[in-house]
Amino acid sequence: MGKDIQPGTYRSEGKDNILCFWARLSDTTGESGDIIANGNAEGPAIVKIAPSDQAFQTSDCKPWQKIG
């Protein structure tokens, strides 16, 4: 299960295996309309989590570190 994430700017060094995927979500129902923004990264990635975001989904990424 996931961990709570605080609003702010986060950085990952990128893919851990195949491709680093991330998504900011407005809800956790699994509907495509829940996606606020998403992306794939081979190299470093930066994502800003807003206070209004309800969830952050990530897979195959190196650890996310808060930078701001």
C-alpha cells in the first residue's frame, strides 16, 4: 500500500527498470478522469504535488525526494 505524500516538489532520478511512470490524481477510483497530470521518464523527473491532489501514483521509478 502507498504512503502519504505531502504537497511540494519532488524529484526522482528516473527509471528503476523499464520506464518511470507517475500520475497526480484527484481521486482513487481508478477512472481515467481522476488523472490531473501524468508522465513517463527515462531520466530525472520533477513533479509538483498540489495541496488539492488526493493521490500520487508511481511505478518503476527510483525513490522520490522532496526538493521544495
